[in-house]
Amino acid sequence: MVSNIAEAILGFQFRNKELNDNGVSAALESLAETYRTLGTGIYYEKPPDSPVARALYAKIAESLQNFRAKEAERLGLASSVKESDIFRLLVFLLRICKQETNGRPRSRAFLGFLRSRFPLPESAPKEASRIIMP
């Protein structure tokens, strides 16, 4: 599940170059709060104020829903992953984010950390050079 969240963040960052560690932190914090309240049986959602962080919030939430749906389909039951487990995972990632960032407003240190741990697969094989050498 960590790799799914990391892939969602990195895929989003690939398409949205303005994303930085502060946006990731805001999205993870808001999503963790959402799952904390879901664990108590209350649905309370407050996405971040920043448009980029809000879009990342939606992307991670969608990734988590897809993971749970695939797991339910694979097991033939309701998903065995509880909201409290997802909350703990999001808090774990948020703590790593706060540890890895350097504190600058436009820092991308945490994104670099994720990229080094979860490299995105290349989507297409590289084309051979068209230069003809004698």
C-alpha cells in the first residue's frame, strides 16, 4: 500500500511540476485526518486549501480506494484494510515527509526521497538512435 501511495504522489508530481514537499505534507495531513475520523465512524473531509495539494489529496484518496477495491475483488470479501490502518500509514508517511524535507518553502527533498525508493517504471522503451554511422 505504501508503494501505491508513493506511485500516486510521484505520478502526480510528474504531471504537476509545481508540487513541492509542503503540498505533499498538506495533502497527507488532511487525508490522515479524514481517515482518523472515518475510523471513529464519522465522515469528515477537509481537503487542503492549496489547489495543487487539494488535487494531490484527491489523487491519493482515489489510489487508496482503487487499492481497496482490487483487494476486495481479489479476496472476494470486503477489504481487510481498516481505516485505522490507513490512518497509521498516512501518519507514518507524513512523519517521513517532515523528516526528509529541508524546511524551505519550495523544497522537493521528500519527493526526491520517494523517487529514489520507488522509481517509476519507464512507460515506453527508448528508441534507437536514427543517426547512421559509416
